[in-house]
Amino acid sequence: MDLKSGIDELKYKKSLPIYKTGDLVLDKLLLGGFCQDLVYLLYGDRKLIVDIMINTMVLSFKGNNYSKRVALADMNNRFNPYKASKFAASLGLSPKTVLENIIISRAFTFEQMVELLENKIADLEDIKILVISGITTLWPNFDQSTFEGLLNAISGIKKTILKNHPLILITAPLNKHSEFKPQGGRYLSHFGSVLILITKKKRFIEYSLIQHPSLPAKTVRKMISLQPKRNLKKPLKNLTLDQFLGTKSG
């Protein structure tokens, strides 16, 4: 057995890539972004989380870093290639090259999700990021067989970690019976190294770092700029003659 000193471990940690999320508030909460040796579970507002996933995937190619690809297992069916292309172009990247380096596979039933994660993704080569979007979106029921299926899917993810050592980003919806737990319960939350709950309120977005191996639990907010209400004019058909001409009666 090889023994490492604390200095060796520190050097190793510092050598790992940090992937920007495209969200300044989230990057600050995570002290820079997503670290490659951790498994991240993001749950809560699906639209916000999907946007973060797309931005992270595209940003990973910044500097024309195409030596390894990104894999997306999409159970949410929300990947928008047009949005990814537009963001890539804004970074000065080739949208075509970026999309060519994002491998996408979808599942439309819970059984397909288990098959995809347990048996298919481990065959991938040269993957730097594995995004699993909506791992429990297709959750059918709370039978024991469902939880066993989730455990089988997780075992497949572990094979990919051993083979490619990618950054693992998993997203999930909130549990229907909880405001702070992911669908999938402790089976899923215990697998994640880092748990982040993202919720959208009327005036702000809340990022809650629930669990992290080296950071304390913390909640931060990003204010939402309210759009001013448009000064809608009355439809012409509803105007009186005086209103149409801009005169006052009487």
C-alpha cells in the first residue's frame, strides 16, 4: 500500500481542475467552481439547474480544451443546443465543435435510466465531465425495487469514476413531501459528496450548500432584478372618441 503525506495530498488537490459554473454567486459559494474529485448533487429549481449544467459543459471547453469530451445522460430532456451554441459563441468558441464534443444519451422511463447508468456510461472513453440530468425525474413509486434500481444506477456511475475520473454532476427534483430533500432520499444524498439546493423565490434565488467535505453549510442569495411593468395602452376598440382624440368631455 502506498502511503502519502499531507503535502502530497495538498499538491494533488491543487492539481485538480476547477470548472466554472457560469454563475458568479455559485462559484463564490464553492470557492471557485466544481472540483473534479467530488460528486455534486444539485436539486431544486429545474430550469436554473439545467442552465448551470449547460454553462458548465460549455465553459469546460474554454481555451479550446477539447482533449476530453463531456457526457450528458438526460432524463429531463431539457438540453437546448441553441442555448449552448449561443453561449459558446459568446465565449469565442466554435458552437459546432462544442456540440460535437458533448455526447448525449436520453432515457424516458425509470428502467431505461437504470440501464443507461448501470451498463452504458462505463463504456465511454476520455470523459472529463459526466452530467446526469434528472436522475430521479422518472421516479415511479416508493417500492423497494425502485430504490434497488437507483442503487444499481449509482454502481454504474462508480464504474465510470474509476475508469475516467471525471467531474460528476447529478441533478434531481425535490422530494414531493419535503422542501429540502432530493427525490431519491438517503440513497442518493449519501452518494453525493456535495449537496446544493437551489430555489427561486419571487425576489431572489437562494443557494444552500447543504453538505461539503471541506466547507461549512451556508446559504447565499442572489437578488432578481424586477422588470418594470409595461405601460400598456388601452386597445383602440375600447377607447371613447374623446380618449382617442386626446380631449376631455365636458
